[in-house]
Amino acid sequence: GQQVMQIPQYQHVQEGEDFTTYCNSSTTLSNIQWYKQRPGGHPVFLIQLVKSGEVKKQKRLTFQFGEAKKNSSLHITATQTTDVGTYFCADHEIQGAQKLVFGQGTRLTINP
Amino acid sequence: NAGVTQTPKFRVLKTGQSMTLLCAQDMNHEYMYWYRQDPGMGLRLIHYSVGEGTTAKGEVPDGYNVSRLKKQNFLLGLESAAPSQTSVYFCASSFTGGPLGELFFGEGSRLTVL
């Protein structure tokens, strides 16, 4: 079945450093969604990317969808302690059964 | 507006016991999902429903059953709990499964099977 690989699994940074997580697939991704889960919380939707090469920004967060739609990335500039959590990418299957397939997530911890 | 509500939030079971997790959404969403989350495994889809009266299997359906008798409710059942089913379970709903189908998650139900 479809698999979405996310790297790295863990990332620890100093506050103020940048952070990037990558989402890769051997097959063409349909529509990528990104979610954030705070420790002890539930996943919360951040953004959706649909078009090849698409770039979207939310304040310090930059989301990219690869030209070939086989990868996506989330970049956080100048991390803050409020960015702590696990970031998930998910591919939204359109063909056939409509459901989200999640990557394993990247857990971000920050040293203040 | 409560969004997606899961009950119970915590439960401890003995091996072989049965239980039902209830998910309720008040957003009139068509699609509903049950995921389980285990350390290092991300979110894995158990079962899902694309409308009232319909259900379908996800990635890890074995040992679970579901029902969607009413549009707003999606029940997840464990007939004979096993320690491997110790996990955090998340219910989610979306208005549509198409490109605009953002998922809204409940707060989770932590299940421990002894």
C-alpha cells in the first residue's frame, strides 16, 4: 500500500535555530496535509498543499510541495518553545478510498 | 460548538474484555475515521466511514469493529481486547474526503489492556 516516509524521526534544536522536516513517497502524492500535535494533545490541521511546486507560508512556517509531487517539507524559521510537538504529513488519497495516510511524524524538542 | 468528542478518555481493560469507544461530532461531517497512535508509528487508520450506514477497513482493522448508525456518531468496538491494542485512539471527522477535507480530531482515548 501507499507509504509516506517522514524524516527525521526526532529533532532537538536550540531556541532560535531553524527546523525542517521532510515527507517523501515513492509514488506521486495526491494532496499533502500537515498537522501539529502538541505533547499530550491531538493533531491539529496546519495547511494543505495541492499543486506541484506549491509554497505556502504561515508566519515562521514555510510549506513546500515538490515539483514532481513526491515530496514535501515544513521549515520553521527561528524556532520558539511554542513550536514543540510532533509534526505529521499526510497524503490525502483521492482515488478509490478517500482517506489520509500519515507519515510517522517528526518530534521536535527545543532547548530554551 | 464541541467539535469532535470522544468517550471515554481513559480506560483500563483486562485481556479478553470488550468495550466500545464513542465518537460524536456536531459539525454535520460526512466522513469519520478511527486512528490509533503508538510511539514511533505515527497515526494508523483502523476503520473509516464515508457516510451514515457505511464503514470501510483501514490499514489495521483486525480486532476492531465499527458502526455508523447515525451521521454524528462513529463507534469503535473491541470484542476481545488484547495487550497489543494498548494505544491512544483518535477519532476524526471531515466534511468531505476530497482536496478540502481537513480532519478535525477528538482529544483521544487512552486504552490500556492488561
